[in-house]
Amino acid sequence: MRKFWFSIPVAVLVLVVAGSIPAQPVNYAAGMTYTADPPLRTDWLGDSGGELTDGVKDWAWGPVTGWDGMTATNPRTIVLDLASAKSDIGSVVVTVFVSISSAVPPQKQILVSGSSTSATAGFAEWGEAVTKDTGDEANYTYTWTGGPFAARWVKVILDSQTPGSHSLLSEIEVFKAEGSSAVGDEWMLYQ
Ligand SMILES: [Ca+2]
């Protein structure tokens, strides 16, 4: 009996501690490769090849890459290769650099689609990534949620605000759908 009464508070404590730590979202896009169509203007902002998946998204020119509005047609697409098939993509977040004073506007629209076939075929449209246009000089976060969906390749399609406008971005994240863990479910019983 003594052992029984000792073990219950310890078990509750473990559940409380485990339940209070928010799970870190899994970003499937981290460090992954991508292709762009039309090609990114690499001589201009200097994307060394991985700026959109390197985790750096400060509001500054350094982490930014994209398309020069004077030369790139709309729409402008990025296809991320997640390296292996995923079954549970829950959200996609695109960080867009906006500087009105430098003539870099928000995007008119960003659409998200996914494919399990290849980087060039089999894409199903998932929906629009939306943001709140604050008018600020800031990064705008365009977010699509609606999964879980399966895919290996994720495409984002940007339409600039008006023809001739730049599309500049610093990061694309593809998050695993959040699900409740077994520990989380047990913790709920104690609330
Ligand atoms: Ca980045």
C-alpha cells in the first residue's frame, strides 16, 4: 500500500510536466532543396541555393531572394522537395519581405499545392496562404492550413500585387500536422 500511494503523485507529476511542454512543430522543409520557375534572380540578391529553407527570416535584405518584377512573369513558383513522402502535412508558411518605401509590396495571392508524383506533375491544389496586410515595413507571414495531406513535393505559387512588382521572400516552412500524443491524451484526464 505504501508503494501504491507514493507512485500516484509521481505519475501525476510526470504527466503535468510532460503536458506543459509545448511540442516543437516539425518543419519538413528545413534544409530541403527547391526549384523556381521562372528562375530566381540570383545575381541580384545572391541566393546561394538554400536561403528559402535555412531558417533565417529576419526582416533584412540579406536573407531575401526572389523575382525582379521588371523581368519575371507571373505567376512565380517554388517547388520544394521534402526528400521523402510525407503523410501528414498540416500547414505551409511563406515569409514574404515587404518594404513599401523600397517598392516591394505584399503579394496579391499565394496558392499552395502538393504532389506525391514528381516535382513537375500530379499537383493537387490545397488552398490559399493568407496574411493580414498591415501596411507595415515588415515580413508578412502567409499561412495555409487545412491538412493533413500527403505529398513529397510542395509548390507555392506567388502572384505579385501588380505586374512589374517584385516577389521577395526569405523562408518557406512545411509543418507536420499537429496531433495529440498519448501523453497529452492522458494529461487531459487530470484536468
Ligand atoms: Ca531563409
